Amino acid sequence: MNYRSILIATVQTLGLFVAGIIHPIGQLLALFTPVPLILVSVRNGSMDGLVTLAVSSVIMAALGGWLAAAILVLSFGLMAIGVSEGMRRNWKPEQTSLLGGLLPIAVLAVIVVFYLVRAGKNPIMEVEAYLREIIANAAKTYTTMGFTEMAATISSISDPVIYYFARLLPGITIATSVIQAAGCFVIARVILMRKSGTGPAPVQPSLAAWHAPDSWVWGLIAALALIVVPQETARFAGLNLAILFAVLYLAQGSAIVDHYLRKAGIKAIGRGLLLALILAMPSIVFVVALGIVDIWSDFRKVRAPAQQI
């Protein structure tokens, strides 16, 4: 075992995780808690990665209690295990991101649903009640702080909004987790490529050349077909799937934009700022559409003719 790497990764993991507890701004950094675990696992092997996660969890349990340690393991730890496993096997970016994003969601979903069903509670109803409690507490907090207009705005959130949000939460949660896993994958990949000899050399394409498997478009078609089904369960299943595929083709559309920004000779920082600006405006819808149309148009000519639908 490389004890030095384990020690460094443990400190980095705890630092990122605690940053999200101490300060709201730190929550952004906390999203990348899996990165040190991914790096030590890819560089030194899965055993060193598991030891790092175990040591970090024990220290977190001693400092913040077992609940904090459980969150570290079941969310960030499982994500790191999934991403690092995909990277060691040299899987494609979408496969690695899906494994890293879905693994913690699947485990947490099984635990939560098992607990609620065993307690005789409806998971959807519990989510609605939890959302109403959050809204009420937020409104009370803002009222106490003197922000009465903000409190009134939060209190005005209607029951239909809560109703739909609770039923679309699976798609939103999965999409968010996969995006986080993809971000951690990209950061870990960049670090590994800059330090040669520290682990398996990633051979996946850059963002500008990446595209999702073309056959996945049938999933989008199935989602759209379910949305028009009168039955409510099928319709919400379609909407949840549509959220996931919207994120997928948003990434593909972003890759196309990045490709043309590279051809224009714009540096990495400039490309990042321009892409962030494009995605922050209504043009984000155009980027999603661009990703879908690319399945047939192949704007970057990154596919062999036989691969196109």
C-alpha cells in the first residue's frame, strides 16, 4: 500500500467534505469530494481507494458522528468507487459517469424505500410532506431575518408545483448525480493525463470529440411516447426519462459547441466562459436540440458512416 497517497487523499477528502458543512460556498467544493478517492484508487488500485474511504469515514464518524460518515460513504464514496472502476477498465465516459452516478442513487433508494415501506409510509407522500416542511421552515427563516417579500414568494409555492416536483424528483436526482459523477470524472482524468506514469493512461476522447451512443436515441423516443400516454404513472415515467435524456443531449450539444470554439482558436478559459454563458440563457434549448440533431447530421464527422442512424 502507498500510505503516503492514502494519507494525502484522506486529508483532501475530509477537507472537501467538511467545506460543504462549514460554509454554503463550500458546498460547491464538496461536490468534488470523490475526486481524491478516484485518483488514489486509479493510481494505486482499488484496495488503496477502499482503505482511504474507510479511514476518512472513521475520522468523520469521530468528528461529526456516524450520520456524517454514512453520508460520506453512501454518496461520495460509492460515486468514487463507480467512477474509478470505470476508469480502471477504460470504459467510455458515458458508461463511467452512469456507473458513478447511479451506484449511490441505487443504494440510497433501496435503503429509503425499504424503510418507508416497512414503516407503512408512501414514499411519494413522504416526499411531498418533506417539501412542504422545507418551504415552511424557509419562509419562517426569511421572515425572522426581515425578508418578508422573499418569505411571501416561497410561501406562494402551490400544491400542484409540489405534486409535480415530488414525482419528477427521481429524474432530477439521477440527472444531478450523473452530472456530478461526470464532473468528477473529467477532473480526475485531467489530473491523470497531466501526471504521466501515475495510473492507467486514459484514452477516452476529449469533450469536443465525444458523443453518446447513437442507439440511445430510442430511449428518448420511448420517453416521449410515454409522455402522451393518458395513464399518470406512465406519463411521469416518461417525464423522468425525458429529464435524463435532455441532460445527455445537452452534454452532446455542449461538445459540439466546444468543438467549434476550439476550431476558432479560443483558449480553454474562454471556451469555458462562453459555454457557461450559452447554457445560462434560453439558448440552452438550442444546445439540447443540437445534440439530438447531431445523431443524424454528425456535425464534427466523428462517427464512421455505419454508426449513424
